[in-house]
Amino acid sequence: MDAEKTSPHGGLPGAALTGSAMDALLGDPAEETNPVGRTAVLAADERREMLAEGEKLLDAVVLNAEFVPAGLGGRFTSVPRLAEVLRAVWRRDPSLGAGYGFSSFLAAVNVWCAGDAAQRRHTADVLLGGDRVAVAFHELAHGNDFAQAEFQARAQGGGWQLTGRKETIANLCRARALVLFARTGAAVGSRSHSEFLLDKAELPAAGWCDLPRYHTSGMRGLQLGGMEFTDCPIPGTALIGAPGQAVEIALRAFQITRSMFPAVCVGSLDTALRITLDCALERRLYGGTVADIPFVRSTVARAFADLLAIDALASVGVRALHLAPESTAVYASASKFLGPRMMLDAFEDLRAVLGAQGYLRQGPHALFQKLFRDAAPITFTHASRGACLSTILPQLPRLARRSWLSGPAGPADLFDLDAPVPPLDFQRLAVGMPTTDGVIGALAEMAENVRAPGREDPLSRLVARFGAELGELRSRCAELSPSDLTMDAPAAAYELAERYTVVLAAACALAVWRAGGERHPGRPDAGLLGVLDRLCGRLPGAGVLTATERASVEAQLFDLAVARFTDRALFDLTARPIPG
Amino acid sequence: MADNESIVIERTPEGVGGWLVDRVAFYLKLTPEEVDPQIGLADYGLDSVYAFTLCAEIEDTLGVPVEPTLIWDVDTLAALTEHVMALVAAVESA
């Protein structure tokens, strides 16, 4: 962490936020008069506006301070805690979460990783003063292929001159500062782009203009803007790091935000599951409640298991930034790939239970259709599925040869979700090519332990199944040739990367349950078995559980979900009490 | 890589340079004679993925620590050979 002096904005509320504090701040969503309750959230969405009262509440607790390292006068000390706070916001309204500030954090991590003292101070002051920072990377023509970005910065005198367009950037119009990605060299390769930190107030008015707002089908409140620059001069001090470092900085800094992404977004799946149960338990069809229908019970159980699986993967992912940063070049992309994908699938399954109720924009369950629309972009925002897999794939052959089956398990605290984390060291986040994989190490260890004869219980069989999958992945990945690893890689190679993410998630769940013991739901016979069974379903080949075993697991998971719903507790691994 | 197990490379500029040319030729599906050590690897179309892979191969095969961004900065095979020889010398004298 930085050790610079704190900012002049010294009068901030000192206490770091927690998930519970954020829940209390947002209050009971069902309360009609709650200015940030469901009714208000839906009304803002219909108006394509941000939830204004929500932004006021987050201003009042200076949520921005959570994005600023403690050494710079903010309260950012722990990615897991920040993720928990933002998850609580996402549980209420994903547009509020994304539109209020996550985009500021996306921009800021680049400065925390590579900015000089003055740039860090300036960014901290902008955020602590209540303003936003936009992350101006995207150009519609090039999608996630940032290395092809055309926006140009030409060296001129001691400074730079900007020309080009940045499009569909969250909060660009109302941000005070921006972190901008621009081409600074003509050569092909990864040293031709640079990052710049700009303060909009300091740009000459003749050099740029705002583009009209972009509208979308989900996240409708989000202020997506664009800017067009024409020969706009900026000072040399705007450059972040050295010329040509942009790809390197982004590859390091975005490991933080890619890891956080599923940990945060999964909050809206909690709400979707709550709405589904609310509907299923009260609505009467065919002479009983919807919840009496076996298909509904098993769909609820499976979505609950999916939520727990995403939580296990994402929770270990954000802890790894602190405890195993040498491996996060792979973990961040794996989490960003599989978490959102499982989440969208779970949303789709739950929609089948709600039927027309999941489609109506009015009535008691109208929030579902908004959350469903808001969830749609999670698989392509901030690194698409293809971009994630193509980041993971080239790293696998080396991990297969150097680490899998032989490397040790990660430190115990990596998997103990209640253990405090050591400070985050931005400098330890590496561009790529890790040689150790402590999460897979934990699985290899457990798979070795179930090899004893006579271990025929469902958990041992599931562990053995994932152990066998790891062995198969190891042989296949070790044999991949360089031409199998690029963007043009054959589909079969990408399938290996995808299978790796599933095995990684299983390893996370097993290790988290082992470390957490009785804290985690349902003991091994329900929660963990449900998670592993669902993950198994994402691998090729037959399942492990018998139909009877699966029915029993799902029945227990359904009952547990109903209990959490009735008792007002989160569905995630914390099972924390909530206002509703 | 699978075809690259247990090979012995002489720790000389010729040995290391020749091995690097062989690897790049293999990536590009060219013969070693067709690879010009003075042309930038990015200009050959070796993107960041190949750059990472080649860095990892150098590290694993020659036993020298290599930054994953090395090939972004040292772009031609001639310059890379010189750089890797310096790494080898540093490891051997340590």
C-alpha cells in the first residue's frame, strides 16, 4: 500500500463499510416507502435513470473512499471486503452498483498499479471529493481486442495530442477524470499503447466533445457516453507509467476487477432466487403451490447450488489477489469466465419457474425481469468469454507440466473465508505465465486422499471424478502446441480452458468447505454435494451421483433455500441475516 | 512443449540462437532458414500469446528467470539471443 500523506478531505466517516452495514443502509426492499426499495428501483429503471436516492445514500457514506487505498486517505484495504460491500449494492440494484462507482474503481486500479505519486494523489482526491473516474478503453469497432485500438496519442513537444473516439463508456459524461487507453506507436505488438490520466476540467474545450448517450436493453440507468477528441493537447505528466506500457498495466490491474466481477454480480442472483421463492411459495396452481411442483423444487435447489459454486470460486479468487497473486493471471480470467456464465444459466432456469411472472414489468415480481436484463451484459462486459478463455489457454501447458498433480496446495487462509487477508501488493500482480496453482494443488491433495479402497460415499466419488478430470486435463494440456494456444486455436483447445475453469471451481468449493467446516451450509451431504454435482454437469461424460442421491441432495437444498428465505438470510456462503 | 523434451542446448550464442530460431520457425510453420534474426517477431505475426509461450520455453529449457514481457521489449531474434546469453551468464556466475 502507498504510504503517502492522507488527503485534505480528512473528515471522512472513518469506519470501513461492511456488507451488513450496506444492507442496513439500503433497508427493507419490500417496504413501499423505502426510497431505495424495489418500487423505487423499478421506477428508476423505467425512466432509464440512475436511482437518485441510492446515489445520495452512497454519497453520504462516501462509498468512493472504499476504492482509495488507505495509504492515500481512503478505506481500501481488502478486495474481499470491498466485494462484499458491492455485492450488497448489486443485490438491490445492479445499475446502481455499476453506475455509481464500480467503473471508477476499474479506472483507479490502473493508477494504483502504475501511476506516479502525483497521479495517485490526484485520483484519490477526485474520488474522495465525491467525483467519478471513467475508464475510457472501449472503441466499438474493436470490442475487447484492445491491442487493435485506434485512438491515437501523438507525442508533441513535451506532451501528447489526442485524436479519436471512445464509445459506450460508463459515466464518461459525468466523470471528472478519466483513464484513457491510446495508441502511441505504429508497430504491431504489445508495446504500442499507453495509458493517460486526464482531468476533464483541464482539457481545452476546442479539443473534444461529448457524444450522445448510448441506450441499452439492460442496465438502463447506466450513463453510457462517448467522447471524440480532435488534436487535443494534453501535458506529458498525463502519461501513466512509461510509453507503451498500457497492455502490461491493464493485464495486471484488471486482475483485481476481473476477480471481483463475479463476486459482486452474484448479489443479483440472490435477489432473483428470493423473488422466485416468494412467487413459488405463495402462488397457487394445479391445486397446490408452485413450490409443490417437483420441477420447481429441483430448479430452485440447482440455482441455489450454482450460487454457492459461484461464491466459492469468486471468494477464493478475490482472496488470491492478497494470498496468491503469482497465480491470479489465470484465476482472474477463470472466475470472470465461469462465474458470469453460470449466473446467466441460473437466471435462465429460474425464469422458467416464474413463467409470465418473470416477464411482467408490473406486479409483485416485476423486479425479476429487470435483474434478468441487467445480468445479460455480465458475460461480455470487462473481458468477454472469448477474451477470458484466450487469456487462460496459453498458460495451461506450463501449469500442467510444472504444477498440477505435483505442486502444493495454496496457504490455508486462501480458503478460509473468515481469515483476515494481508495487504494487497499491486506490484506482485504479474502479467502472466504463472508456474504455481495452489487451488488445483488443494484438489490434487484431496483426490490423493480418496484413493484408499472402500471410499464409495458420494463425496469421495465426486472428489475422485474431479481428480480424474484433472489428470486428463494435465495430459491434454501438456501436449498442446503453440499453434493451439492463440485466438485461432481449435475449439477443442478452448474446451480444455473451459474444463479447467470448472475443475478450478470444484477445487475452490472443496477447499472452502474443508476450511470452513460446519460454517458452510448443509454439511457435505447437501451444499457441497449439490455444488459438485452441478459442476460435474458442466464436464463431458456421465454424472457421478445416482438419481436417488441427486434427489436427496436437491430436496435438502430446497429445504435449506426455503429456510434462508423465511429467516431472511443470504443464500451465499456467509448465510448472513439481511433486512429482506 | 511436447516435441521439446530433453533436448540439450549448448550455452553459446550459436547454440542458444540456433535453438531460438528453431522454436520460432516451429511456431510460424517455417523452416529455420526462412527465419531472419533481424526481423521483429511481432512483424512475423507472433502475437502476445506466442511471446508468453516463448518466454516460458526459455525459462523452462534454459533455467533462467525471464519476465513474461521480455519479447515485447526485445523483439528481434538477434537481440533476444544476446539478452538470453546475458541471463545465462548471470545464472552461471551466481
